[in-house]
Amino acid sequence: MQLNLTKPICFFDLETTGTNVAKDRIVEISILKIFPNGNKESKTWLVNPEMPIPDDVVAVHGISNERVANEPTFKELSKEIYQMIRDSDLAGFNSDRFDIPLLAEEMLRAEVDFDMKSMVSVDVQTIFHKMEKRTLGAAYQFYCDKNLDDAHSAEADTNATYEVLLAQLERYPELENNVKKLSEFTTRKQSLDFAGFIAKNKEGEPIFSFGKHKGKKVDEVLEKEPGYFGWILNADFPLYTKKVLTQLKLNKLNNKLS
């Protein structure tokens, strides 16, 4: 089976210094790009995270501080990575909740204006959890009848994720072989930012989804409590969340002036 594509799709996986999207850094990234004609292109980079990798994290993915000490930083690699994915949709395993948000943070720190307005994403883990509720290793065994021998190697996980999606499409005829439809199926909730701090209400209006203003319209909160905007910008929120909130504030200001 081949994916039914109208544009390329990039399957990718990250190995990182930890699980905090706002603070942790990438130490390895692997991308498998699938083109509509079935051609494939793959690339894996080791990355100097410019911060220590904790011992308990090294024990998981096996990438030590010494191994990445002389590797390029993400900023040095960012333009090459962005060039590879910029014309594509994205896919991964738990990518909507972790890999894409963290990749966006790294891109913005590298001063690459990463945005997903022209992209959709497919989270293969969500398909698996909705259908079978297991992990990537179990998914690979269940759908592909193979053992994931190099689990927590970005390249092995990336290729396994691609194979799992193809097998899922074979197994579930109700899943349409269409990236946009798969993206809709794997979207857990409507969020304007990757981390889910700014969502949409039933009317499609931006609302805060956390804290004391949870459920309230962003426009109304910023108008009644302008200091809340400054607090978010100075607090430990993801850069992409701050970018989205700033754009919403600018849109409201432009609407007033027009």
C-alpha cells in the first residue's frame, strides 16, 4: 500500500533532553519524507543541545553528552531541517502532544518562523490508542508483526511509525487514505497553539484553556485585564503559545484601527 498524498508528508521523531516542551532540547531528529509519487528521502541528525542530558534520559535513548559534544546545534541545523519539511504535512507517534510542540520551540529559538497554517498533522499514536490502546513497540508488533529492536533510536522509531500507519490503513477500512482526513481523526482537540493553552469554543472563538480564565474569550480577557498578556509573555510558557497570543492581540488592535 502507498499513502494517498497530494503533497509530501514528513514522518519524524525526536530524542531529547527531557519531556518539558518549553525547556528541553533536541539531541537527535530523524525525518522520513514520503512524496506523492512514492519516493522517499530520509535524514537523521545528532544535535548538540547546549545543555546537559540527564543520566536517566541517557539511559532511555543511549545518547550521551560526549556523543553530541561536537555535533552542530539545532540553530546551525534549523534551516536545513526546515527546508526539508516546509512543503510537507507532518506525522509521528505522539507527535501532536510532544514532537511538534518541541520542534516548534526549537525553530522559534533558532529564529525560524515555523508555522503550521499550511500543514496538517497525523498522530499515529492517536489512531493506535483509539483502535487498540497500546505503545509504539506493541503497535509495531501488533500491526507489522515485527519487533522494534532499536526502540528510542529516532531513525528506528520514525520508520516504524511510517510502517504502522500503512498497516493501520490496511487493517481499518473505515480510515480514509487521505492525510487531511487522518489529521482530523487524530486531532484530540481544537487548539491554536501546540501546547493547548489557547483553544477554540463552539463558535470558533479563541479561548484560554487553563488557569483562572479557563473557558473565557481571549479578546475579552486581554481587554479587561491587559496585564495578563504581559504575565504570559514573561512566564514559562512555550514560545509558540506566546507567538499565537501576540498575533491574536495584534489582530484585535488592527480590527480596532480599521
